[in-house]
Amino acid sequence: MLDDLKANNRNWAARKTAADPGFFKRLEGQQAPSYLWIGCSDSRVPANEIVGLDPGELFVHRNVANLAPPQDANYLSVLQFAVDVLKVKHIMVVGHYGCGGVRAAVDGQRRGLVDHWLHPIREVCKDHKHELDTITEDVAWHDRLCELNVIRQVRNVASDVFVQDAWARGQSICVHGWVYSLSNGIVTDLDCSVAGLEDLERLA
Ligand code: CO
């Protein structure tokens, strides 16, 4: 099986070079992506492919259920590098409908460490209990929780000191919340974009 992957890799590199002989040489020098993608680890949500971006164009952080937890050193390191060094213009938190992580957060089963990781989603669920209680259909209920989780993570990113300090310096950064549909491949913008402190207050 791995031999197939290695053969695929050789073919891919050859195709890239054939289409653009300077492609890898250019990238070797530096990366200058304008976007940071914070998405779910789910194998059905391949970041670059969905938005048609090449290597070098998208800085990517993925974890189970696309979380941006303010105490997670991995996420924070990615965020700081993206904001302070790469100076990305846009940060998109991208959830997806049918997210197994979101479902696992609230199904009451015990799985171990991941139950701790998913704790923020149970908080989102609790905070939006009134709205969620009005949705009787199971898939629609979970899909709405996926959306609410994205919006909460947008708030986390926009509330972070790295982002707020960048705004104070006059750096332009907009944080967006998107959700991806596994059933048709389409991304929906949840219209919760935050480009500064006033937007953040409206969102909260
Ligand atoms: Co997921």
C-alpha cells in the first residue's frame, strides 16, 4: 500500500514540475500564505483541495472538531506564527456537518482523552440549550451544534491576544466561520466574520 503512495508522490511531483518548472524552487525559498485554515482532522475535509489552493498558499492547522482552545500550545503556536510571522490576512475556522467529534462530545459515551479534548463543545451545547431544544430532528440538531461550535471558535481566535495585539498594531486580519458539507462539497459562510473589536462585541 505504501508503495502506491510513494509512486503517487513521484507522479504528482513530476506533474507539478511539468506544468510549472520553477514551482518547487520558488516554494523552497519561502512560504507566503495569506490564509490560516483551522479545520477538523476528518479525512473527508482536505483543506487545500476544497478551496483550490496550491502548496504555499494555505497555512493549515487541523484537530478533532476544529477547536481553538485558548490553552492549547499547538494551536497557539500555529496562530502566533501565522499572525506575527506570516502575517496572514484571513483566518477561517472550518467545521463540517456530520462531524464525528461534535457528535462524540455529546453522545454520553466514554472514549478517554478525547472526552477532555471535546469538553468545549459540551459548553457550547449548554450555552445554546434553548435554541437547540427547539430542533427535534437529530441530524439537524447536530448540524446546528457544528455551526455553533464554529462560531464559538471564531470568537476564541478573535479574542486571542495575538490577534488583538495585531489589530492594535494596525495589522489587517479577518476571522471567518465556515462550515463544509460532506454531502455536496460546498462551503457555507456562517456570516460571523470578525475584522476588529466592534465585530467581536457584536458576535459575543
Ligand atoms: Co469532524
